[in-house]
Amino acid sequence: MSKPIEACHIAFGIRIRMIRETLGITQDELSKRVNLERTSIVNIETGRQRVLLHYIDVFASGLGTSPKHLLKGIYW
């Protein structure tokens, strides 16, 4: 049995989706920007997949923002 996904990962996924949709970027486009499969983007946004720490910077770059902006309200 796998460990449940922590609330911080769920909140991060919601934040990724919100920013992506605001920018008008598709999941497919974001997957290419961050070098992940589209299914990984779907799973991250819906809270079914954990995000490794180094991918916070990758997602920030792919969305044209900063890691601090991605984590605002999640960790501080």
C-alpha cells in the first residue's frame, strides 16, 4: 500500500493548474516545457503524484515565474 499524498503536494498541484490555466497553457505544452509526460502533469495537478524538490524550479521556469511564487501560501 502506498503512502497518501501530503497536503503540500495537493496544494502545489492546484497552484500549477491555476497558473497554467491563467496563462492559457495546455497540459501538453507544459509537459514539454518541464520535460515530463502529460500524464504526469495530470497526476500532479490532481494530487495523485508527488513532485520532487528539484522540479519546483523546473515548473517555475516552465511557467515563467519564481519558485517562491509557486510555493506562496503553501509553505509560508
